[in-house]
Amino acid sequence: MLRNFRPKSFKMWCNARILLLEAKIMSQRAYRRLSGEERKIRLARHIQNFREAYPDFHPSSIYGRRNLLREELERKDMLERRLRIDIPEFYVGSIVAVTYSDKKLVGLRNRFLGICISRRLEGLKSQFTLRNVIEGIGVEVMYEMYTPTITKIEVIKLEKRLDDDLTYLIDAYPEYSTFDIHMEPTSHVVGKPISINPLKITNLRRYDLIADYRQIMTDIDEELLIEQEMLDFETQRQQAGATKRKILRSAEQPYIHDL
């Protein structure tokens, strides 16, 4: 029985390895088609911090989980959602307020303000977490970026932190994540670099059990094509009169549409 099982399992293992290899080669080739003048034009209007500003548009960083067709379909749904609700640019460390609908509430809506301590996952599964200390109790709320229950996202203070993950604030003193829920928005001067808050809390350790398996799965060519896909979608809908909203934008590079 074992003799009959081993060749079959070995064949399945070989087929799986071949499929993974083909998927890796395909994903590498699919976004290496730009050259010449077209590449120069797109590089000129490329958002330098695209990976930070639009982490939800980046594919999975786990090897072997990419599916080009699924990624393309998800991006279309994400762009459609961005036409219906303004999803502003924000980062881990920014102060954000989210208004969402809840049928269990009297007013059917609720608003929560806090510091963004985490942005994770990609595509339609993209999530971000806000934290605030209210009446001495730490509260973390995780939102799915593209859920239809979110009706409004406001950036109260646009800034970055030295760390790209602030979940350790859960174990820090409350004053590090206490914010007035009626905090007034602070406007960012368009075209100016986004300020980086130098505050850093030491003596805390973070754990990532699959850190050794993560890798950046995109390169500059893939970013250029995703940007172009977003810009084409935006242009088509504007020409059709469906919206005047700009989806592709950057606080540090306000003139990317003019290039």
C-alpha cells in the first residue's frame, strides 16, 4: 500500500512545485512590459511613496499566494468603491476618524477617532486599526477598508511614525494613545513632505511569526502599471460624467495629473 502511495504523492508534490514556479515566473513577467518613452513618462508622474500611500493596492507579500486575475478583479471593485466614498491618504501614525453605520444604534451611525496603529492585508481584505483611550479604557477598532458600512473616513492629522506598526501602543502608557474625540482637523499643506513624528517607545518587542517568509512582491514597473490602471479608470468615469473625484493622488505630489 505504501509502495502505491509514494509515487502518487511524489507526483502531486512535483506538480505543485511546477505550478508554483510557473506562477512566480508569470507574476514576474506580467509587469515588465514598459520601455522607452512610455516608461519615462510614467516615471515622471510616479508617486514616490506609492507603496506606503496605497498598501491595499499591493499584492500579497507571501510567496505563492498571487493570482493575477483575482488581483485585477479586486482592483476594479476597489476603484468602484472609491468612487462612492472618499478614502483619503493616511499612514500608520495618522489620526483618523471613521463614521460607520450600525443598525443597533439609535442614530444608526457611530464615529470613532483614534491613531492608526496598523494597516494590514491587501486588496478587498485590506484592514486598518484605530486606537484611543476613552475614559481610561483602551479601545481598538479594526475596520475593513472597503466594507459598505463605512460612510466616511476623515484624516484629522496626517503624519507618519518611525515604525510601520504601532500595535505595541496597546502595552504602552495610556497617554501615548489618548486623543480628544472632538479633535479639530489639522490641514496638510499640499506639496509639502508629510511630517514624521519622532516619538518612539522603547523596551517593547513585537513578534512576527512569518517574518522570514515575507518579501516585497512588487517592483517599479508593477507600481507604474497599477497607477496607470487607477488613472485610466478615473479618467473614464470623469469623461462619462459619473464623478469629479480624483482617486490617484498624493499629498506630497499634487501635480501628478498634470504630467
